[in-house]
Amino acid sequence: MNRPPIPPLDAAAVLKRYGLRPDKKLGQNFLQDSSALQKIADAAEIQADDCVLEVGPGLGSLTRYLADSARSVAAVELDPDLIPPLKAVLTPHPNTRIIHGDILELSISDLVDQPGYIAAANIPYNITSAIIRHLLESDPKPRRIVLTIQKEVAERICAKPGDLSLLALSVQVYGSPRIVAKIPAGAFHPVPGVDSAILRVDIYDEPLIPREKLPRFFKLIKAGFGQKRKTLRNSLSAGLHIKTSEAQTMLNLAEIDPMRRAETLSIEEWKRLCDSTNVPSQP
């Protein structure tokens, strides 16, 4: 079905009409480039019966594209000042539901009623990690996450063994990430000081680490990256509050060189380490 094109949204004009200014504390940079917005919607691969959760709809620029394809869109906005213009912009889209609240304090099950929903958002960069983890660890779980985030952070999430980080492992244990497109700073109002990227994460049916061992996995990787410049033997010893000889034994049992550093280990190697230790499972 051919749909009429979605008209551009002038963020500056909408804000002026409502007597508002972007809130720096909330990381408000409104994406308004039509090409970039279409790329996000295309990356989400929304089907007609899909429920979409959008975090931080702002003025509704992206929400319109999501609503054009989805059965329903639940849009969670923290800033109460943006609710009136958001409602006005989304008037032509009756399949949208606006929720005023903090996504990190809301239960996903209260927002979407469909397992395998799609999460899509242009999120504030200062809480990227917290939002991603909230989405990945909540129930029901999404089948796909598509986010506009800082380009350097997207690259870190997609890193390979040898250059992994705590954030990369925290995402890759749940799904397969890839960068779909880069977005220049000029696509936003106001223009941020960094370029952005569209990150797509396809969620696995089950995490790469068995669910019962995930708390242990996160405890181990936090310890391993706690003192990144140190060898695994020393960083695990410090982070887990155990003797270096105990840390060395753990690593030897997992067939991992104790002199390696955390960023060089693959998820499979972290899994072996989980299997070789009786570290308490509390995160």
C-alpha cells in the first residue's frame, strides 16, 4: 500500500509555538531529518501487527514514522512540557499512546502487551547504557531494538573480542548488534557536538549465557573490567575480593591465560569462566 509521504517537522518552529527551549539536562536534541527518520523506521522492519515501544518521543518526529506501519505505538516521554506539542503532532495517528513518565522507573509489561515487540528510539546519550539494559532485562522482551545513539558508543557496542567493553558484552550476550547508518550532527535541532549512528540489535531467543548464570556473568565481567589495565588475574582478584592464587586457579580451570586482559575475552570464554567458578551469583 502506498502511503502519502510524512511531512517534515520543524522542531524549532514547534518549540517556539509552545514557548519551549530544548532542555540540555535532559539531553534533548530533536532528530528532524526526514531521510534519517525513514532509515530508523526501515531498520525496525515493523509489520502491521507489531507493537512498538518508543522511548523519548520528544516532539513526535520519529513516532509518526513508527505509527505509519505499526498496530500501536506506546511513546514514553519524561518531559511534561513536551506532552502538549506531542499530542498535537500525533493527532493524525490514533494508534499512538503517550505515556508521561521515566522509562527506567516503569515496568515494560505495563507499556506493551506483546512478546517480541519492537523498541525504537532517539535516546538521550547520557543514559544510553541504562535504557538498553532496562529493555534487555525486562519482560516481555523485544525481538528487535533500534536506537539512535552516539556514534562512538554504537561502535563500542559492536566491537569484537580484542576490543570489547563492559557495555559491548552486556548487549552482545542478549543479541546481535550492528550499525545500520551514520547520522550527521546537522540532522538534529539543536545540533549536538557529536555524530550519531543507528544501532540495531536483533535479540536472541535465549541469552548466550544461561539465564541462571547471568548474575554470575555480570559479576565476573564487572570485576574483570574494574581495573582494565591490569591482567585478568589481578582485576578478578581485586573485583571479587579473592586471593590472586584463587583467581589464577579459576582462569586455569577455564583454560584462559591469567595474564590476558578483560577486553580480549570472547563471550564463550566468559561462559567457561562462569562454569569454572563458584563466585556468588548476586550482581
